Amino acid sequence: MRKLTYFIACSIDGFIGDPDGDASSMFGFVDNDYLEYLKSEYPETIAVLGREALGLQDSPNKHFDTLIQGRASYQLALDAGITSPYGHLREYVASRTLEKSPDAGVEIIADDLVGRVRALKAEDRELGIYLCGGSRIAGELLDEIDELVIKTYPQVYGSGMPMFGAGFAVTDFTLDWVRTFGNGVLVRKYSRKR
Ligand SMILES: NC(=O)c1ccc[n+]([C@@H]2O[C@H](COP(=O)([O-])OP(=O)(O)OC[C@H]3O[C@@H](n4cnc5c(N)ncnc54)[C@H](OP(=O)(O)O)[C@@H]3O)[C@@H](O)[C@H]2O)c1
């Protein structure tokens, strides 16, 4: 089975954005050292406009070849006039309201989200699945998540959009590694204890 990895940016206190999901206060931490790390280790997690600006158009995918995100997260790209924000990946958007996909490269999942994700995980492919967020879809898919890659920025939000829009339940993970940066950013990788 290939893995579903929630790769996400958050505050020290575990919020992925302000109450509306805006995480722009974190952008200032993307300095040269950290950007070089993202470019070399996780180039496929950079959306198309960023890849163009950074000259990464031909950069091979290293961890993921498939992406899944909720419609609210995808809406940010649509609002910017971009219908395929991660065209270098197979893109899936969960939505019950988008009746037709605005892009031939983006497939809408309207029904049986968990079943569709299980089918994607069962595919015989080398690279894994990037769960891009946001909070609500991550909460719905928590039982299916195999790995977390959490980029923590040295800020406390106090309140905001939680990493998981889910009810209380304890789910155990094992810490695989931590990478620290001089500007206070941490990247932590966890694997699900099954
Ligand atoms: N910090 C980060 O790294 C990061 C990363 C990604 C996103 N974000 C932020 O997260 C925010 C959005 O998060 P969110 O929690 O509001 O929304 P979301 O999880 O991105 O999307 C929720 C939408 O997904 C669809 N959906 C959810 N469950 C479904 C199911 N079982 N079947 C079919 N469709 C389903 C629904 O779309 P319909 O309403 O169309 O039915 C629902 O409204 C954005 O503001 C974004 O900035 C932050």
C-alpha cells in the first residue's frame, strides 16, 4: 500500500491558518536556507506559480505523484484564475458542490471520499499521495493518514483553523525525524502507529 501523507504548515500551537485559514503570517519564514530545503526535498509540494518562479518546472517528483485537497483549499487557486495548481501531480479535489471539474487534469471526488482514497493507496505506484489540506478534509481522512510532515513556524496563533477538523480522539504517531532551521522553523516527520 502506498502512503497518504498530510504535509502541512502550522503555528506552534497547531493551527494551519487564522480562523479563515489564512497562513500568510508564516510566509516571511521562507528564507534561503529553508527554501533550498523545500526545493531539493519536496519540490512537488510547491504549486505551479512558485515552481515557475523558482525554475523548478522540470524538477522530478520525489515523494508524491498524487495530490488530494478539499474544495475550499482548491478554491484559492480558482479565485486566482488557476484551475490546475499542481499540474505536475495527479490532482483530486473533494467536493459535493463542484459539479464539473474546471480542468481536465483535476478529478472531482464527490462520493465515498474514504473509499476513493483507499483505492488510490492500493494503486501499484512508487510515489505516495500528498494530502494538501485543509482542515476539514484532513479531519475526514484522519483514519487513512499514514504519515505527517509538519512544517512548524515559530508563531503562536491562540486560535484559528485547526490541523484537523475532527472530534476528540487520540491517534498515536512515531517521530521519524526532525529538521531544524536557523530561523526557528521545524520540519517534523511522523509515521502512524498501526
Ligand atoms: N497551512 C497550510 O499548509 C494549509 C494548507 C492547505 C490549506 N490551508 C488552508 O485551509 C483552508 C481551507 O480549509 P477548510 O478546512 O476550510 O476546507 P478544505 O478541507 O480545504 O475543503 C473543505 C471542502 O472539501 C469538500 N469535502 C470535504 N469532505 C468531503 C467529502 N467527504 N466528500 C466530498 N467533498 C468533501 C467540501 O467541498 P464542497 O463545499 O464543494 O462540497 C468541503 O466544503 C484554506 O483557507 C487554506 O488556506 C492551509
